[in-house]
Amino acid sequence: FDEVIWTQDYHPAGHISFGSTHGLAPFAHLGGKGGLDMMCISPQSGLTSEGACCPSYHLNSSMDCETNLCPPAGWSYAVNNSAIITANAACETCASNPGSCFAQEQAMWTDHCLQDGDATFPTSLIKNPGDTVVQKGMNKFVDAYSGFMDNTQTLKTSLDATLQAKGIKKLYIVGIATDVCVQWTVTDALGANTANYDVTVIKDATAAVLGDVKNYNMAMGTMASAGAKIVTTADVLTTQCPSYTCGDIKGKYRTNGCCGDPNKLFNL
């Protein structure tokens, strides 16, 4: 591959996606009530660092918890975990002007990919010092499954701009989890909010949450329907790299504007 770009979940302690932040068990969203209801804002800056979501239960503690996922009975964010509502712009805005906010559900995950803990890459991966790393999920108040955007689908990471700056249009996507970060990254790459990409998913280089085969297969179907090519590692390893004539290189040298600028990125 000409370029390897890594995306990295890089969460602060007490992140809004952690079940423990809300007094709930990991995967509580799988209990039949769906995810934890949130109210979110869309900052005009478009910066992921300024996005935010506020637990709906904090804004309305009388909400129906028989049919909706809620924190434990008697829970008060002000008492039990004020850190997730303090300096949270969504909690302020959605309390004073609820019409300017929009609803979203948040899945409840384990405490994971902590900035001061397990937010590392496995040592078994070949990672070179010059590889680009795009970090996401650094904002405590909003989650980000996709490498391109946060979960509100209104705020972008640096990935799209990085790919465009490098002249990259063909993506091969691998990693975890198939049914979460991989799927959201692929559908964003093929969506209207990013540049036009040719996307290939290497299916045996991904894995679903908890190894759930049904969710894995559903995610593969979703990505294929969105326009992604689904291949195996064997398919990739047998792919012939393109060959170029001297005339090809000469022509590309001109069209890339390399004359007098030897450090300019070259796009074949």
C-alpha cells in the first residue's frame, strides 16, 4: 500500500459512551430498550472538539424509564457524576432552548481506549514511525465510531482532509469492530459528507463486537449495499500492482506540477 493511515479511539476518562459514566453496565443498550437517549447540539464551527450531547434523563428525570433506557433508579447526574454535565454545552443549550437540539441514542460500552490506559495499537501490527494516525473520540461529550465524523454526523475529524491532501481516492479498510467503527467509517467514506472514494473492505481482517456472526454479516451487507467492495486477504495478496511505462511517469510528472518542486506529493 502506498499509504497506511490508522484511526485510533482516544477517550478521556468518564467518556459519554461508557456505561459506567451513567451507572449502567456495559452493553446495557442490548437489553431491549435501545441506547441511552441523548440531546445533542451542532456547533457552527464544525469542530469535533465543540460538539456535545447531554443525557436526556438529566434534562427530564421524569421520562418514561419503563420503555426507555435510563440510569439506575435514584440516579442524579449532579450527585453521582457531575463531570459529564459540567461544562457540557449540550446540557446548557438543550435545557434553555430544546428546539435547537436533536435526539440521538448512545450505546453503552465498556471503559475502553483510555488516553491514559489501553488506547494503544497491538504490538503484532507493523506500524512505522511515519504512518499517519487520526485520533477520534477525544471529546468527552460526544462519541465517534467513524474515522471521518462523530456520531452526530455533523462534525468531521481530520481524516477526509488528510486523504484529499495526499491525493488518496482508493481505500482498503480493515480493523475492529466490523459492525461499529468499520461500518460507520465505510458508509461515511461512501456518503455525501466526504470526498468520492473507492472503498474495499477486507472482510477477514475485521471482527465484530463480541464475535457476533449475525451482526458481522449484517454489517457486511450494509457496507456492500452502500457501494463497498468486499474481498478477502487472499484476494488482496494476489492483486497485481499496476505497472507504468516511462511515458506514464513523464506525463504524470508534468500533470502533478513537479517541475521545480521536488518535495511535492506525487499522485499516480
